Amino acid sequence: MRRKSFSEMKCPVAQSLERVGEWWSILIMRDALRGLSRFDEFQKSLDIAPNILSRRLNDLVEHGLLEKRRYCDAPPRDEYVPTEIGRDFRSVILAMLAWGNRHFAPDGKAVVLMNTDTGEEADPILVDRVSGRPVSDPAFKTARGPAADETTPYSRS
């Protein structure tokens, strides 16, 4: 069964989901951003069927989040490394990590973000680059952007 395509929606959340909105894709990106690059590494880490992994890797390459690089010609073997777009997805993964630790870790945090300079655990939040204020502040609302149309969702109040 083919999932619904969001490619025609103007919403940036829908456009993002079009590229990584399948859970295997997000977990593959998590692993790629922590340094895994080879098919067998992803398969071992995720315990994923080879056909699904192959399809997800191809999708991530097609959408520009991973780059496929040949590391062996006989037999042909490729590695998958994050592109600039893929490396930019790290902030999404870290936001999910913080959210999961905050709300879904009844036995304690299994993975934390550490500041390598201080050795302290970090507690990431999303902030506005201009003001430095957390975007969770009620002063921030979504609004229609220049490319919006009448179907684009946004805050109304």
C-alpha cells in the first residue's frame, strides 16, 4: 500500500515529511549522523529487512539527504554519507531526542547530548537565531510566508 504523497502541499512540515516521514528513514538518518555509513552497519543497527533498507537508502539519496559513494569496485559496495541537507537534519534528531527523554523515558534517559568541552549534559531547545529567545515562547506564532496559498496551514490568532 503506497502512502499519501505530500509533494503538492505548500506546508514546510508536509514537505519535510515527504522526504523523511517514514520511521525507518528517520532512524537511518539518526545512524548516519552518528557515523554509520555502510549497508551492513545500518542493517545490524536497525535489524531491518534488506529490501526495506535498500528502498529507504535510495529514497534518502534521491531526496538529497544522503550521498552514495563507491568504496569498493569488486564486488561493488557503496557507503551513504549525509549531505549538507542531511547534516542539517541533526537538529531535528536532537529535538526528538530531547522530547523523547522529557516525555517517554520512564526508566531514565538511554541517550543524552553531552557538551564535549565541559562534560556536562546538554538540554537542547529551539531558539530564534535573531533574538535568542526559545521559540516555545507564546510571542512566536506561525504565519503565512511569501509562497503560501489559501490551503497553507498557519496560526490564526
